[in-house]
Amino acid sequence: MSIRKYHLGCTVWSLRDWVGNFFTDDAKQREYLKQYSSVFNAVEGNTSFYNIPSKDTIEKWGRETPDIFKFCFKFHRSITHQKQLQGVEDDVKRFLETFDPISDRLGPFFIQLPPQFSPQQFSRLEQLLKILPSAYRYAVEVRHPDFFDHGREEHRLNRLLKTYSINRVIFDTRKLHEMKSNESSVLEAKKKKPQVPVRFVNTASRPIVRFVGSNDPIANKSYLKEWAIVVADWIKEGLHPYVFTHSPDKVSQPPIAKLFHQLLSDLIEMDPMPAWPVDRQDKQMDLF
């Protein structure tokens, strides 16, 4: 049985530290994606922000994942951070066409804008959304504080996204930034992850939540409960949310996602999360 009413995943699928606690004890790197996608039905495709994968690699990903699985690839940094959406029509076309071999595995593409991208560049975003092919789905993540003004700029952004049926990415780093910790992974995450206000809004049919929490899954429970209520309501409204769990050490992402799914299942009827590969391995061994 797999997750059906929404998409749930982590920021990566290929983490060596998951061997023996999420992956099987003998998992090889070539098996990571297949094992990951036997549990989760989505993943953030952050690798495409730095390097655009080859056609052979993309086709391989398609073969290793089930039909319901979705990759949410991030637009390459040359488009969003270097050119900052200016004169990028050809770049966008080439980037999107790269993933045609797995068109049935594509969730919303992430268009993550840099912190310095402000409402002053609003026309660039508007122009980009006009040229995006309607065959794909998209989500925009803003980080400039002026887009969170509860006023003119934020309303203008939300109206634009609704007009083009673009999802607004909700980036929740509250738990991360409230923590008092000297763990190196936490300190590093605090440097990289922005402390932006949280908006419980949806601008299209696939609202996206990126939750960044503590390395201790239970320590995130109060925030995960809050999101479970919101996501349950979205599902009842006929929306199809995407939820991605982050942790500073990355190792804790699957347990955080598992806890979230349990909390969501307390509110609405949900299929249970599939057993982890390491647990299926233990059951298989018990047969002999």
C-alpha cells in the first residue's frame, strides 16, 4: 500500500547515512532510489539547481520509480540566481525539455528566488510565468521580506500566482531558528535557511510545504501537528498537497516524515506508510 492522498518526501533520496536505519543493511548506492521510492512518493530534486542531469540519468530515474512517484526539480541557479529571471526564455525551455523522458514522474518544478529578488523585479517574475509551458506544474518560493508585508506586495504576488495556477512554496523554518543548539549541523542550517514568516495559504491545487525541523523528530511534534491540521483541511477541500521534511543532519528526515504521516492519519483516513526497507529486510530474515 502506498501514500495516495498527498505527496510526502525528503530533500534527498541518496544518503549513505540511511543505510541500516532506513535503507537495508546491505543497500548499495545504485539501489537507494528504488528503496526510497518504495516508501515515499515524492522528493525534492535539489541536484538540478547545481547540475542538470544527463538524459541517460533521467531515464534511469524513471525506470527505478513507481508510476505515482514525483520528482520536484528545482530550476537551475543560472535561471533564478545568476540571471534572476532576466532574458531566460531559451534557458527555461531547454531546462524543462531535459526532463521530457520522465514527464509522467514530474511534480511541480521549484522556482526558488534568491533573497535579493524583491518586488522591484516583480515584472520579471510576471514575464516568466507568462512563458511557462502549461504542460508542467510549478511552484514559486520567495525569500525577500517585502513579499511578506501582509499588504500590497504580498497581495500582488498571491494574485499573480493564482492567475497562473502556480503554487506558492511555504518554507517553515520556525523550529530550526528557535532552537538553542551547538550541533554543527544545526548551526550550518541556520546560516543557509532563511527565517521568513510562515503563510498558511494556497494559490493553486498543489500547495507545497517545506518544513525544516530539529534532528530529534519528537521535538518537531507541535509544528507537525499544526501542519497536519492544515494539510488535512486542504485534502478535504480537494487539493493535493506536497510535504517535504528537512532536518539539519538529513539523517532524521524519514522519521520526521513518518511522524507527520501518523499525525495526519489521526485526523483523516489515510493508508499507512509503507514499511521501511530495513524493516522489510528484518521480516524477510524472520522467515528463515
